[in-house]
Amino acid sequence: MGLYGLLVGTGLCLVAFVTNPVPDPSFPWASLPASLRLPIRQPRIEHWPVTYILGIWLWILFFPALFFAGYRRFGSSRRSDSTLWLVGLPVLAMFGWTTYCRFFWPKLAPPTWNAPSYTFACWLYCSSYEVVWSNTAYAIATFGGIVALLAVRRKRGLSYGLLAFGVLSLPLGLPVLYEGYRRQRSVTD
């Protein structure tokens, strides 16, 4: 179902490209010529057209499904595979997006409450541009990296660390929450 959410999100973003001259003011060069756009113009919620906002937020909400799908398709019964797909890759994604948003993303003025963000800490940064929230996102990602390394080494009692990182990195942390719950349940069974 999550992969379908990503496809619907992509479709909604494409609707914004064929209706508005500048769907994302962060990237004004990413637009279609007038001859390829429909003669309809969508209303904007702050910086972005309505379908673009909905599409981006669908990507954010359903992106964790890629980790689940990768694990289901390419993972095996080894514990290290589940750690890679369900913990390691979300940690890498969080580091990557936090770095991109802090140093490379063209920031719009004023900051907005509906800025797309993959974690709550990232959302606090994107909606305020306060560096403390970006640093918090880095701290959470670092904690996740430590937990992932310990998970590969199969340390006992790690399910609580996984659950904590999963909560701190929501919605990107959904796969981590699943892995923490799965490990916690296997210890109690």
C-alpha cells in the first residue's frame, strides 16, 4: 500500500507541474513551458500549489514503505539483513536529508509550517530555520547510527534503543519501530 502512496504522491506533484508556472519556488528552473501547461492555475498554500504539498507529504509518509519492500524482497533470515534494511538505511537517509536541508536546500522566506520534512526534528528546522533543530536531527541520526552498529553486533537489550530511535525519527523511523518491536517480542516469547 505504501508504494501506491508514493505513486499517488508523484501523480499529484505532476499535476502541479502541468498547472502552475512555478510549482516549487525553491527550484524556479523546474517548470514546464507555457505551451505544455494546462490553462488552469491551482491555489497555493503559502509557497506551494495544493497538489504539490499533498504529493510531497504523501512521499514523506509513505517513503518508509521502500525500506519494508526492500527488506521483504531482498532481505533474508539473517538478523544483519533486517538491521541493514530497517535501521541502517533509515539512519543514512536521515543523515542525508538533514545535510541536504541544512546546507543545500534553497530556503524560502518566510519559513512555513507546511515545509516537507521526513522527521519531526527536521520539520521543526524547516519551519523555523533554527539551527538547534538541525543539530537535534543530527544528534538523533547519530544515536540511530550507534544503535544500528550495536544491532549488527547483536547486543542484548537493544530493542529499547531501536524503539527510542524509531520514535525520535518518525515518520522515517517506522521501519525501526517495527524492528524494535519484533526484537522485543522475540525476547519475551
